[in-house]
Amino acid sequence: MNNRRPIIIANWKLNGGIDLLCSSVVSFIRKHYEAEIVVCPPYIYIRDMLNFLQHSEIRIGSQNVSKFESGAFTGETSAQMLKEAGCKYCLIGHSERRSMFRENNASCQIKVQRALDTCLTPVLCIGENNEERENQITRDVLTRQLTEGLEGLDLKDKEICIAYEPIWAIGTGKAASPEIAQEVHHFIRHELVALYGEDTANKIRLLYGGSVNKTNAADLLVQPDIDGLLVGGASLDPEHFEAICQQATIQAALQEKSNL
């Protein structure tokens, strides 16, 4: 039995301004979705989006969080600040931050801890690049990212998501097939069982990210170990993103029916 509620997270990255972002979600206001819907706007628009979506079920997340709690760290935003601003989720270790800003597993571990301590839900992003894929070391890479990114953390009764985003698929249009994505997600679940036991591992939602669109969303969401999607560019197109969310809510309804 799977009681994990499907979740769709929109990562808007460095896109705006506010008119574009509001138009991307205006159709969601006062609509009900069985799936959980989250949008992650640029920092400067978090408060604006909270006000705009106050009559909707959409949750707000951040695209990053500082590993520092406070101090002389110009440009940083702490987990406590994000919580006070109204965020529920925060992305950690997205591949773009790993490659462009030298994010590593050790810094991700600190950030996950900061988020958990503040009752933010961390979404830890992991994934292999094309060279690692061709060298057939995907599992080794993911195991290292999980063990080092979660080292020493107590996840019992904690809410956390893991997002598998193969770097070779992000923004390329080359999404992993549903079968390949499920195989990797099943492996991730197995690794989490080894780290935390079956009860905890089976409560952790696993998301797929990488060229997700309305065409492949349904086939990905029906896979037993894929509990949601991390959506990039497609989330800025309101009709496209709503189609993805509708597919997720259909899957959530089917899942609830099967659990009866």
C-alpha cells in the first residue's frame, strides 16, 4: 500500500517578472487538486506569490537555502528566514547549483539539517551527468550523493523529498524513459531502506526531474516509486503546467481508491 501523496514542484529558476509568474498560476486559484502543488519562485517574489495565492492550495518553496544560520554572509538567506517568509519547501543541491556554484554533498548535508531544524521540507536533488551515465556508474554516484548528503541525519518522523534529476536530461528534451526512471527510483528507495529502515524509507517521496512535460508526466507518475515531478521550463506555461497537475491529481485519486 502506498500512502505517499503525489507532489508536483515548479522550479521557476531565474525567470520573471511578477506578471509572468502570476499568469503562470492564476488558473490555480480556488481550484482543488488531490496532488500537492508547490511553486518555487525567485527569492524576491516569494512574498508576492504568497499574497497572490493566499486563496489557493498551492504551497511555496525556495530554490535554495543557506548553510549558515546567521552572520556576515552577504546575499545569503537562512532557513529560518524562509520559514518566516512563508515557505514550506526548499530545493537543495539542484544540479545547476552543484555545477555553477560548487555545491557539494557536504554543503547539501548541512542545508538539509538546517531545513529540518526549521521545519522546512528539504527536497534533496541528486543525479548523474552524461559521462557518468555512459561509464555506467550512475548507481555509485547516487549512493554517494545520498550517503554524504544525508550523513548523520535522523529522518524518523521527518518530512523530506528526494528528487532524481539526471543532469543529461535537464533542459535537453531527453527525459529518461518511465522504465529507466522507475528503475533508478527503485534503486534509490532500496538505498534509503538500507540507510533508514523500511518504515522511514517508504514515507519519503521520490520525485523525477529532467525535461518533464505534459506528454510524459502521466507515464512517469504511474510508476510505483515515482511520487512526483520536479518541473522546470514547462511550469512557466500555465496550460502546460496545469495539464501536468491534473495528471498528478488523477493519479492521486486512483492511488486513494486502491488504498481503500
